[in-house]
Amino acid sequence: MDEFMAQAIEEAHRGSGEGGIPIGSVLVKDGVICGRGHNLRVQKDDPIMHAEIHCLQEAGRVGTYRDTVLYSTLMPCYLCAGAVVQFGIKKVVAGESETFTGAREFMEAHGVEVVDLNLDACKQMMHEFIEDNPTLWKEDIGKL
């Protein structure tokens, strides 16, 4: 596992430790993390504060996003994939897509390179969360 996904996983643990959903993200530009975030939907009572959105918010204005890579512990949903496409991010690295398939095809259809690392650490983190919090998970993915 590379250092950037490790940092995204750290963000996911931070969110979980705050009582939230364990999804983390980092934005990398020129080999340096310029933004990091975790899912804050529960903590902020904000339905759109997904990890990737929080990460982009924390990164702020970085000029062009074409030379950035977004790392996320879980395959981005359509909300977050829309932000990826809107800002012209050309590569997304996901920790896993087994627990949530996300919007991979949407991103790829818009020219985004998507890499799914299929990491056991990410899958285990999500499986445990979903088992312990099924209603919260269904709310998060719009299936409640």
C-alpha cells in the first residue's frame, strides 16, 4: 500500500473515532498531499459532507486539478464522482469497491482513470462498520 492510501485510511479512522462513517480521502498534487478529509455527515449533520468533498474543501483552490490524484478508501459515489469530473481530476485511486460499487463507470466515461486497489484493510473497515451500523450506512448511501 502506498503512503497516500495509508493517509486516506488514517482519515477514515479519524472519522470513525469521531462517531462518523469510516471513509477517508486525500488529494495529491505533484507528489504532495494538498488536501485531506473524512466523511463528516454524522458529525456535521450535513448530508453532502462526504470524505472526498471534505478533502476538496480542505484543499481549497489549487488552480488546475488535472494534475491531481484523488485517493479514497471507498469507491466514490455519484456525488463525489461528479466533483471529480467537474474539477477535471484525471485519476482516482480507491481502496475498495466491494462494499459499495460507487460511480466507477461514470468517472471512466468522463475520461477519469480509476484504480481499485481492492485492499483488505479497507474492506474490513467497511464490513465492520456496516455490520455495526446498518441503518446509518443505508442512510449514507441513500438506501434507507
